[in-house]
Amino acid sequence: MKKRIFVFVCAVLAFALLCSCGMPMSANYSSPTIKVDAVTSAGSYNSAPAADVPVPETSPEPLGDGLVITKDPTDETVPVGEGVWFVARAKNLASMRWELIDNYGNVCSPEQAEQQNGGLLVAYPAEDTISLNNVPLSMDGWSVRAVFEGEGGPLTGKAAKITVIDYENPYSTVIMRYGKAFRYGIPTLDYCQANGISERAAECWSVGYALYDIDENGVDELFIAAWDTNAAGYKRNLIFELYTILDNEPYRIYCSKGGSELYLIDEGRLLSVSTAPGMTSNGIYRLANDFLIYEEVYIEETDPSAPDRMLWRHRVDNSIGYSDDRPISTTEAIEAIDSLHALTCLPDLIPIV
């Protein structure tokens, strides 16, 4: 009897010990819960996102009531005389206004832009929208931007560029570009480089243009050339740029830079003068549709055996290298070059400014 009581007591003690250690009981046991990562939805609690699951980027929200730009206007192209509109938005906005910027970086109001560009009509079809109607060619290259007011403001948005195209006269945008450059006098070299026009324009008092079908293919080429020059010795008809038409748009064939000159001579030929340290070349070219074909060239360069002496040679075909060059005297070369310069034309330039 005592033995049975002892066994029973031991059993009770063992049961109590197991319960205190957390033995799973059907009444109070539940399986562990797997938590999903709310940010990536790519794995479980304590696991890393799968490599092929992108983590979405979220736009930062403004802190409190701070002003945040959410949309800037985009660059637009508009046919001359037609309309275009721009949209800009911001969060926590109190008010906004529009500004226009001309080709010289001057900022003006839309109303001032109307006064400066004849025919331009400005409207505001929505709180976040400005429309420009009957856009004149003079607005080519202008920009428009929004200025927002609010806590932390004002904030100025990015400017959107306006490109105006005259499909009836594709060269008009090029001509207007030079008109803007000379509106207030001789453009600086920095202005020429920044606006993509010939560097030689910075040496010129005024500029003109001429239309001439140099390759006789039925399409007039556009010549932008010097009307008068600032530096002595430059010819009035020094060509700054040469364009033709491809796909109803102006295509630039040539742009004169420092050390290079281009002139039109009789019979539709072009005389190119290039200078570099120790060498000067006078080449004759013809235009074939949209590229220049070399015909012949007179080259003056330093004599390798006598640095104080110059040598002349004449190349008469398209060959590369010196195998087809013919040495000529200085007298022959100068006479030939002078005769070419005497043939330069483009006398009927139309002044741009």
C-alpha cells in the first residue's frame, strides 16, 4: 500500500513539473504567427526581401504645411501663330504666379511678354495652367516657369523652353536667332557659344542673309553672312552659317568658328580659308545636297628644314595625303588665291537687324 501511494505521489509531482515547464495543452496552445513586412511584402518577420522583388520608391511628403513642388512645366514646340499651354503644381500652395524669360535671361510677367511680342495672347484656363495663344516667331527660345507661395516659399520651379517653328519658311527660326543676337549690338563670344551661332558673329557689327540654290537642286540654301565687320580686313560677305532643307527643317552644313572662314564664289563654289599654327589652307568646295565636296586646295606651311621659311603646295583632287600634291611657288599661290577672293559674291544680302 505504501508503495502504491509513493508511485502516485511521484506521478503527481512529475505532472506538476511538466506543466510548469510549458507543456502544450490543447486548451491554451496557439501556433506562432508569421508577420508580413508591411513595407516590402516580400518576406516574413526576420527575413530579407527576395532579390527579384523591387522595393517601391515613395515620394517624400512635406513636413507639416511646407510648400513642395510636384509638377514643373515641360518644354513645348508650337507652330508660329498657334497656341500652347503649360501646367505647374505644388502642395500646400497659397498662391502662384507665372514668369517668362527672354533669350537674354530677362524675366518678365505674362502681361509684359504680351507687350514685347506683338500678337501674343495670354490666358489662364485653370488655376495651375497658363496658355499662350497666337504665339509669334519672336518667342522662339523663350522660357516659362511658375513661382509658388506658401510656408517655406517662395519656390521657383524649373523653366520650360518654348520652340516656335514656321513650317512655311523653315529658315525663319535661324534668321530670328541672329536677329535676337544683334538686337542690342554686337553679341559676345559667350552668347554665340551658348546660343549655337557662329563665333565669328562676335566680330561683326551687323548680319544679313541670302537665299541661293547653290547646287541647283531646286532648294534654296540659306546663307547667314557678315553685313559689316568690326575688325579690319574681314569681308562683308564672310559666311557665318550655311543651311539647306531636310525633312522640311533647316539643316546646318557649315558653321564658321575661330580660325575658319567661308565665302561663296562664282559658279556656285565655296572658298574655305583655315588657319592653324604653321599652316594656312585655301580650299575650293562644291555643295552636293547636304554636304561639301572638296575639289582643290592651296596649302602654305612651315618648311621642316627651315622654320623661318614657308612652302606652298597645290592638291587638285580628293586624295588623302601628300602623294598628289604639287609644289608651287609663293607667287603662283598668291596669284591663284587672290583671283579666288576676287570672285566672292553674295552682294544682295538682306540685313537681319
